[in-house]
Amino acid sequence: MIVVKAGGGKGLDMDAVCSDVAELVRQGEKVVLVHGGSHETNVISEQLGHPPRFVTSVSGHSSRYTDRETLEIFAMVVAGKINKLLVEQLQKLGVNAVGLCGVDGRLLEGQRKDTLRIVENGRTKVLRGDYSGVIERVNVGLLKLLLDAGYVPVIAPLAISYEGDAVNVDGDRAAAAIGAALQAEKVIVLTNVPGLLRDVADESTLIPRIPLAQAESYLDRYAQGRMKKKILGAVEAMREGVRCVIIADGRVEHPLQQALAGQGTVIEP
Amino acid sequence: MIVVKAGGGKGLDMDAVCSDVAELVRQGEKVVLVHGGSHETNVISEQLGHPPRFVTSVSGHSSRYTDRETLEIFAMVVAGKINKLLVEQLQKLGVNAVGLCGVDGRLLEGQRKDTLRIVENGRTKVLRGDYSGVIERVNVGLLKLLLDAGYVPVIAPLAISYEGDAVNVDGDRAAAAIGAALQAEKVIVLTNVPGLLRDVADESTLIPRIPLAQAESYLDRYAQGRMKKKILGAVEAMREGVRCVIIADGRVEHPLQQALAGQGTVIEP
């Protein structure tokens, strides 16, 4: 069982990802594909006259403020356009894909974080009405039902809160949570850099291997921005039973084959 | 087993539909909900600067020209926004809904009609690049897998062509095809009129019962516009084993309960 996370940012070659997924499926591998969609959500939000709003939390992280209108645009783009066009592309390659998001069958459940404490113009403010959350439970029954029947699940990063609200979740953490719940052999996170770099400005400074026990010190020393969530997700997934997590380049030819051949940053037990 | 079609046009009370679906599910009934989305697709197409284009076929029918961009907007709106927000609403009512479209697991398959012969300014023209189709096969395996596991499928009207292209299909005909494939006891089509009317301008002229054998003569004499597809779908569904089709008012309180109590136009064997 391999859980693949791909897409969301710019620059990934999703044709190459789908073609590699099809190759793995042909070889008899069970695969779950988790995708993102922030970049396209931003583009369509702008076009619809509701531009994305990014805020800085009191702890210094930048994140999207997901008001209800943004949540509905996010659902439309990630669970509609991106998810269904990926399913279409995989079907053309002979893969019997089924697209879902975490709201379907309560696949991904968690706490909604409806209040954000942010810093704006040097002042702390409280922003209410946010629709984002962190996954706490993966209801694997539905995934196993589909996988055992030969389908390839394609998952959009929306979850459902305990109160039944759809919430925006991080795709990297979603892939990690799904990998852990399925006790996947590998979780492969494809991104638009070669992996974790010692120097973000220099792609030749790739860190090829990280022992799990030292992952947090690497996280503190080298990970910036979105890479932090990828490493954090990797640590969580491996503590819950995933054998290895590979963070690799999604811009290359055969990105999955290359990741499986050891390219990228491999986090090992 | 009851297949319900609701939504697509204006005026339907989807809160009432969801609440009635929840009531049926609580009573132990198996339900599949099929929805539409043309009206909202038109609104969002306008907002995105790609307004809908309606054409008149040589046989005199008006239909949407679905170029690739329109297909992607349609997928986004019906399989993303409408489908997932319905699933969210049902989940809040305790219904374990799972949203799919016909591309998922090749649920709804058919021929893509990529060329339209239309009449424009009195002249016949050929319009290529259309992404619409008519459902020829329902792959019931996936639906039964979900129904048997206790999920309530919520289906968006996209199908997949034999070549693997996503295509726009009619929601009423989709519900009829699904009803037939599942050998449903009843197919209930909720709309924004009380049923088939003798005089479209007068809601008091409702035709309460139509024997299947006479359905086609009623179709020719009274059905106009979209009502034709509803009656046509009903006839097809009943010829393939559905016991009865009810076309009823979706604007009222408890629309499903009222339809099941015999309101609307009932097409019977």
C-alpha cells in the first residue's frame, strides 16, 4: 500500500504523476492518491471577486482565512474540478479511480478551528468564522471497502468537523493521516523542490536521509514554510506505523518511480 | 429502494428534501439522491466570464453547448459545490452520505456526443467539441457496495464516455437510469411545478395518474421543455423494471413525504 500526495502548489507535472500511478496499479500495488488545490483555489477566488486572505497567527505562521464563502469555493475547486479531472485522467489510463473528499462518509474527521488569533499591523486580533481544521480521525472502513473492491481512491483535502461542518485541511497532513490509518508501507509526498534542503536557495543541498529519531531536529534547523508540515506529517505517520516517508520532486519525469528508487528525502526508522 | 432526483432548477427547497431523505433513512429505507446544477452552473459561468451558450438543435430542442471550459465549470459546480454541500447537509442530519459523480468508478457510462447539428439565424451549422452525452450503462457494483455498507449515495450528473471523457448528462435521465439499474421500487422526481399539467400556465390542471401504456401520448400532448425528459426518463425506467415514477412538487414542506403520499403525477404500470 502506497499513499501518494501530489498537487496543490504550482509546477507539479500531474500527467507524469497519473501515469506513474497507473504503472504502480498495473504492477498490482494498492495506491491512494491525495491531492491539494490551494493555488487553483486562489486563482478562482480572485476570478469570482472573493480574493484569498492570508493571515499571520500569533505563533508566526501564515495561513489562509477560510470564511464560509472561501470554504465553498475551496470545495468547488478541490472536490469538483481538481478531483474529478484527476479521476477522468486516471480512468483514461485504465485506473478505476473514485474521487472522494473527507466529508464523504465522514472519511476525515477533526476539530473545526473557528477562531483564529492573528497579528495584523502589529496588533493581536481575533478572527471568527474560520472553516479550517486538523484531522484527528480517519474512517478507514470506506477506504478499505473501495480498495478491496479494486478501486483507487483519489482524496481531496476537505474534512468534516464533529458538528458536521466541512472544513479545509492541509493536504500533506491528510496524506500522512491516511497513510497511518491504512498502515501504508510508504507515503510519498511530491512537491516542487527536490526534498528537504540544507539551504532553500540551493537545490544541490538536498538531505537524502533522515533517521526518524532526528527528524524533529532537522525540522527545526532546515524546514521552512510548507516543508514544516510535510516533515511534521511524516513524523506523525511514522510514529503511527508507516514504514517510510519520502519527500520528493514532483516536477521530474516519472516522479513516483524516482521517489521509489530513493530520490528525494527519505525519512527512515 | 427509492431513487430521488432533486435540484438543478430554481425554487426547490433542498433543506426540506434533505430532511425528508433523513426521515426515510431513519425508517430503514435505502435511498439514492441524484441532483442537478444547471442554474448554479449558469451563474458561476457568468461570474467566471464564460457565459453559458444555449443552442437549438435541428429537431428544435434547446440545449447547452458544453465546450471543454464549460464542462470543467460544470464539474466544479455540480460535483464540487452542490454535491459536497448536500453531503455536508445530510451528514449534519445524521445521514452517512457519500458524494460521487458518474466519472467515479465509471458509475455512469455512455456515448459522448461531440458534434451538435444546430440551427442559428435560420441556417444549419455543425458545432464540434461538445462534452455531453446520454447514459447507456450504470455500473451498479459501486452503488451496491456503498448501499450495502449503509452509505447513502449522492450523485452528480456527470458521466464518462467510452473514451474516458467526462461528459455533462441530464439529471432526470440519470435518476431514471440509476433507478432502473437498481430495480428501485420508486423513482421520485422533484421539480418546481406540481407535476405534469394539462395547461402549463395553470397549476390546478395537474394530471394525477398516468398509466404507463399511455405515457407517450401524454408526453406528446402535454409535456413541454424539461418535463419531456422527466416523462421520457420515467417511461424508460419503468420499462426496465422500476415499479412507479412520481413527478412531484419540490417547493413544498415535506416534498418527499407528500410525493410518497400520492401528490404529483404518478406514472403507474
